[in-house]
Amino acid sequence: MEMEAKRRKERAEEEWREYEEFRRGEREKEEEEIRQLRERRERRKMEREEEEKRLAELRQIEDQKRRAEEEERQRKKREEEQRKREERERKKKEWEERKNANRPNFVITKKEPGAQETEEEKKEEVTKSKEQLEAEKRAILEQRIQPLNISGFNADQLKNKAKELHDLICRLEGDIYDLSQRFTRQSYDMQELAERARQINKGGKAKAITNAPDPLAAKFSGIPPMVVMYSQYERVKDPRSFKDRRTVFTGANYAEEYQRIAPSHVLVMTEEGFQIAGAAEGGGHSAAPAPATEVPVE
């Protein structure tokens, strides 16, 4: 009995040592996985910080270029305004001198080509021309599209470059989605405002002018008026939208086909008049059958 108890005790101690070894190995494996996860997290954090820093530097460079171009544009604009102001002052001074002259002046002065600039400035539109928009578009594309130079790259550098381009494409796709959503929302707001402006222009003294051109129709030509779904004088209005109403009338447009019944009698025109031919059996008609006519088959 003592030997059996001793063997059981030794077996239990051996199993306990094996369990402790197993738990120690599992614990070391878990600690190694935790350490690797922490290292990957730190590495991703550093890569993200470097990417954000690089993008911030690129944005700063683009902002500096854009600011320099804007300053150059403003400088040219100020110079042009100064030149026109000096030209107006000179013409005004000449007019004052001719006006205050003691004796009549019979000298005929020719009108300079720039005499109508003041009127043209008043009529000049704020919107940019198509050529200016195309030039700005090309300039922005030249700034943002960087040349792809991968000559002399090894496999790791090519992988990093591909990852960088993939991240850039993902970010640009997100920007495209955000801009499209904002464009859709602003288009709807413009449509609402244009319709309100049309309704306001219809009231008051605008009712007497029926043939006058609509300035909003010329300015917002791409925004049609809203669909009138019900009269404004209706007390109970249909809550359905235009799309729900339109689906009521959609569907297959075809006529219902009926099974035609073959005629049992045929009217034939003879010298004596109309005769009934092809009577059914037991019909009681003894008229001669209609002469058969051959119909060409195509």
C-alpha cells in the first residue's frame, strides 16, 4: 500500500511538473506575441507620423506656391488698377483744362482707343473665362502630379513606392467621394434657392411684365424649375414623392390579347347580292359556297 501511494504521489508530481512546463511555455509564447504586437503598433505609429509629416510638408509647399501665385496675381491687379486710375486722372485733368480755358478751343482731339475702358469695366463680369479656368486647372495639375522616377529601385523600394501610391489613391478616392457629396448637396440647395427666387419674382410688379426675360433662367440655365406635384390651393396634399408617383405609371405597356373565334359563315358578294357561304352543318342555309381565291404566300 505504501508503495502504491508513493507511486501515485510521484505520478501526480510528474504531471504537475509537466503542467507547469506547459504553462511556462504558453506564458512565454503569449508574452512574445504581446511584444510583437507592441512593436508592430509602435512601428505603424511611427510610419503614420512620418507619412503625416511628409504630407504636411507637401501641403505647406503647395500652400506657399499658391500663396506666391496669389500675391503675384494681386500685384498685377493692383498695378493694372493703378494704371487705369492714373489714366482716368489724366483724362479728367485734360477735361478740366479744356473746360477752364479762356478762349474757345477749336482743336479736334481724336478719341483714344482706351476711352471706353471705364464703361467696359462697369460691364465686366466677375466670372472667369474658359481659358483662365483651363490655365488654372493645368497649373494645379502640374503641381499635384509628380513625375514617377523609379529607375534604379530595388524590390523593397518598389514595394514601398507601390504602398505609397496605393495610400495616395485611397486618400484621393475619399476626397472625390466627399467632394461629390458636397457638390450634390450644394446643387440641391442652389435648386431650392433658384426656385424660391423664381417664386418671389412672380409676385408684385413682375406680374405685369409677362414677356420680360427671366434673369434667373439665364444665370441658372442648368437648374430647371421644380415639378409641380399638386396645386397650392389643395387642402389635403399627397405625401408621396415624385418618384413614388412616377412608379404608379411604370410597367409593361401592351394590349391584352384575346382568343379569336374562327367564323363559321362568310359573306360573299355575287350578282344577286350578298350570299352566305360556308354554313355550318345543320345551319339551315343552302347558299352556294364562296369561290376559292388563291392568295400568294410570300
